Amino acid sequence: MVGKNYEERFEGLADKIFKNAKADELEVRISHNDSALTRYANSKIHQNIARNNFNLAIRAVFGKKIGSATTNALDEDAALNCLTRAENIARNQRKDPDFKSLPDVKGLKDKKDIYIDKTADHSPDQKAEKVKEIIEMANEKGVDRVYGAFKTESSGLFVANSHGVEGFSRLTSSNITTCAIADWDNDQGFGWGEMCSADVSDIDHLHVAKTAVEKGLNNLDPKKIKPGEYDVILEPLAAKDILIYLDMMGFSAKSVQEERSFMNGKFGDKIMDERINIYDDVSDADMIGFPFDYEGVPKQRVDIIKEGVANKVVYDSYTAGREKDKESTGHALAMPNPMGPLAMNLLMDTGDYPLEDMIQETEKGILVTRFNYCNPVHPVKGILTGLTRDGTWLVENGELKHPLKNLRFTQNLIDAFNNIESIGKERKLYSMGYWPAYFVSPALKISDFRFTGTTEF
């Protein structure tokens, strides 16, 4: 677990680095991640993994020359060696004309730690007991193959620079997934359940498993449907996938500056349904995240899509320095990186429709549990392709008619968000997975969603 004593330890190490630095500007970033994962397959636990890792990253600046180095050793000799490497790299770099400066001090409005001791202390035995209950419940329902993972982690982030920036914060998160495979003759039905929370006590593992099992049993004997445009009902998990790719294709200042964002030339214009509000806000009660970014800049709320209007994008200090009168919004990733800033705490406002009502009011459409293998086709136009997965059904006359074999979609997401029929009244938190990024999404009903291919499963 990431104890409060780490703050003093990180501060002490940073002080030694700054005292020995020769660079004009210096940034020290120290992170700690303590994670534990229990993975199960074929209704058996087959893997327990625990990792306790530190990372020290130093960014040195001489004028407009920048160099970076990292190490996972936190003794003084390793830290000073890392400093020497960063400074040597900087001296031998070309000047970057777009670099202005490392960030100056800005006061934190919200210093909350989203840190739950129960999550940080959750043991492998406790995870195993819950997985056992999932397996037993699935067996009682007639499903003898469940797969998934149960992960808890605690993280700490310390950032300081030579301009006086200094911050330390901790967070915890827990995430459980279950894939149920129901076997029937030569057929298989797949179902999925997932839940994420800062507090492991909030994880209802049996609800997750029940969701997956019911979807798997109801997904037997799927039928094909012709590709075409259909009304589609996206459960919150599928809507989350859409939000992730909207974020990566268009919500970064870097993508706008490089003219590869669907927001280019449209700021101030209504580009989506007026009920659409998408914003990044780490202080929201439904969100998990550090209160500052990887440069130590406090995270601001950024209303990216406001009542359907292309409003703003997120900045780090580098992209802000490329434009006149712009400042970092606190969305820097660990530097250096090829992506630029990223909205890592993205939320979408709810509407007033229960998921059941969306189904009941659909004459003919498709219900989607989640998407998989998504890839941008044309970021400037906001076109995404991917496959449905683990629970897809035909809806007719307000009822689930029968399961469908998975479909490929190729859809302009801006058009889709202009074709919103209804927005769910509840929203759920999900983790991105490979970044400490989190997304909160409601269910969505969209008309004329374009499916371009079918599968044999």
C-alpha cells in the first residue's frame, strides 16, 4: 500500500536531486504503484500476481534543449545517476523552438486523496473467496466456464520542479470483470459483467457475475442479421468505448494543433445533439484520479462538448506554449510522450431514460453490451470501426427478440451523437486499463447506427 510516509521519502530524494542539478530547469516525478491481480479461467483461479513498483523520472532543460531519464531504483546513487543521464541527454539534444518553460506554481483547488485503506489492503485470500462465490453461483445457474480478473491497486504520485511546483497525492482503484461462456450442444453463449470503484467494498462481485451469466445463457443460438443502419441501444460499457475514442481522436490540443481532430475549425459550432455534455473533471463525485497532472499542474474542469457545442480541448504546458494566451489545463501525461495531453477523467451527463424504457420504445433495433477491437478509421471525420462483443440482441416491438451474431460497425461518431434519441438516467464508472484514466458513461440510444459486416460467432 502507498503510505503517507512516502511523501516525506519522495520529498527528501527530490531535494537531493535538485541540490546536485546543473540544468536551467528540472522536473522530478516519482510514482509508486502497488497492484494485486487474481485471474481465473475455466472456473478456476490460475494466476495471482502482485507488483510493487517505483519509478523516478527526471526531465532536465538547458535553454530549449530537453532530456529525460528514468529508473525504478530510489537510492541516492541511482537517483543522481539518473540526473546525470537526463542532463547529458539534454545537452546533446536539438533545441525545441516550441518549448517555453516548465510550469509555474498554481494553487490546488481540490487536494482530495481518493484513497481507501480497504482497497489498498485487500488480500489475495479475500479476492479468492469472492471468485469462489462467482464460480459457485455460475455453476448453480448452469454455467461451468467463467473467466475474468479481480484487480486492486494503490498508487502515489509526487511531482516537483525547479519553479517551486510540488505535489503528492494517492488513489486506490478496484476492478472486476467476468466473462461467462454457456455451452449448449455445439453452441456457445458469451456474456460480460464489469464494475470499477475506488472502494473495493462497493464492488458487487455477485451482481457482476449474475449479469455475465444471464447474458451468456440468453446469448445461445445467435442469428445473423444483414448489415445496415439500425437503431442501437448502447449499454454504459459500450458507450464508454465510444467516449475513449472520441477522447483519443479529438479532445487533445495536440490533435487540434496537428489538424487531425474532428474539432478543428468547429469551435463554437453545434456539432452534436444539444443534450450532449462531455467534460473532464477529476473533482466529480463519480470520478477517480489524481488532482494534478504529471507536470504537477492542478487539473481544471474542461467542458469539451457543452450542450452539443465544440467548446474546448485539454492542454499540457507544451501545447499551451504553442498558442497565444493559453495555459495548461492540467492534463499532461508523463513526459516525454507521443500523445500530448489527454482527458483522463472524462464524464458524460445523464438523461432521463432507464435502459428498460429505451428497449420498450424500440420498434426494431440492436442492443449492444460492449465493443471490442475498435480502431479509428478517419480521426478528422471521427469515424471509428469495431466489433460488438459478449451480448448483442435484436430488439423488436419493445422486446429482446433473439441474440445476434457479432457485428462490425463503421460509424461517424459525430453523426451518431447527432442522432441521439435518448440518454440513460444512470451512469457507471469504468477504467481505461492501460492508463490510470477513468470514464463515466450512461446508456445511449442512437438512430441509424451503421453496421457494415457480420461474423460467424
